[in-house]
Amino acid sequence: MDEKDRTTQKLRDMQHQIRKNALDTQSYLADLQEWEKDIRQKDAALLTTPANSATKFPLRNTPTLATNPGESRRKKKCQKKEKPKPTTIKSHDYTAWDKFDADKACEDVDYAVQSEDDERCGSECECDQSAKTDQEIEKKARTKRAEFEKSKGNELFAKGKYEEAIGCYTLALSFDHGNAVYYANRAMAALKLKRFVKAEEDCTKALNLDPTYIKAYHRRATARLSLKNISGAREDFIRLLSLEPNNQDAKEKLAIITEVGGGESSELSLALGSETFA
């Protein structure tokens, strides 16, 4: 809030206080007029009462009924005072006006507004936090289900049930499509079923997620050899050996590819084994 807004707010507070004090003054004057009227009625009653008439006075400690409307009104006002009300300054209380701190009053208003904003912000933050918590719980549940399907697929693969294993790896990817292992495992099952194009595609997806995945390079190189993509297989073996220089299988196959060069596929088939070109 800039200085202009603070000054405007101060003027509004002072105007509100002046109106409040004016209403209190009117109420005070109304009570005073009522009291004067009541006194005049009592004086007139005393003047018209015969001298020999006995005046009845209430006994000590005896409760009496209030018949004076002004008194009833005052009692009601006392009862209303029991309800907490904001502190106001009477218009005729000049001492209190001298002590009135307009700056502090404005600060109190600013603090009340800020507290309301903080409370509203706190509620919104709690909602955001709750939403984040729900998202985290859902993510953990999906990851757990994906791992379960992967483990199930590994068991089926070990039993030679490659088609069923592919189904489990596919289901795992539906729960967590950002896991390179699921693609590489599905590629291995595809190699067993001689689906070399699909195996190459899954290995490429795995390497896009994890460029250092050694098994994915090896399986893609194997698929490319079967697809007669000799240059692509050579690149995969070179990349694999840069990550794992002691991989003996990659060394041997790279040496054979380099020695045979761009020769006939039959020569590579004899050198690498018939399974690679099945």
C-alpha cells in the first residue's frame, strides 16, 4: 500500500469514527431528554399528592419491579454492553481524541487484511500440497505395478514363454513408459521370436532414454546383423566397447565384421554363427 492509499484509508477511518461518535451523541441526548421528562413527571406527582396521604416506601432489601421506561432502557443497554464491541471514542471525549493514533489504526486495518490474505493463501497452499501428494501416491502405485509386470515377464521369459513375456513388458510400459529396461527386455524376447525389426525399434527407444545402456547396444547390434545392417551393427559394437572395453563378445564380433568388411552375408553368417542370420 503506497502513501496515497494509506492517507485515503486514514481519512475514511476518521470519517467512520466521526459518524459513530455522532450517533453515540444522539443516543446520549435522547437518554438525557427521557430522564428530564421522567423527573418532571415525578415532581408533578409529588405536588398533586395530598399532605395527609401516606407515602409507601419499599422495605430495605426488598426487590422492586421496574416501572420506569428509562430504567428498563438503561438495563437493556447494560445487557448489550456484555456483548464485546469495538472500542470507539465519544465525540465529547477530547482527551481520548488527543491520544488517538491514526497511524496505528491504519496498521491494525492493514494487519487484519494481511491476516485474511495469509489465511486464504494458506488454504490454497494446503489444496496444492494435497494435490501434489495425490499425484505422488498415484505415481508410486503405477511404478510398483510396472515392476510387478516386469518381474512376471522375466519369469515367463526364463520358461521360454516369449510371447507371454512380451505381453507383460508391454503392460509394464503402459504404467511406466519412461523405463529403458522394459523396452530392452521386450527387445530380447522379440529377438528370441526372430522379430528383428521390432527388437531394433525397442532397443532404439531404450537408448533414447538411457544412452549408456550397454545391453541395449548389444541387442540392437545383434538385430541389425540379422537385418544385414552391417554398418549399423559395427557402430553399436564400437559404442558398446567405449562404455565397456572388456566385453569379449563385442570384441570378437567387431573383429569379424572388420575383417570380413562389406563381404557377402553368407561369409558373416559362417563367421558369426548361423543364429545371427536366422
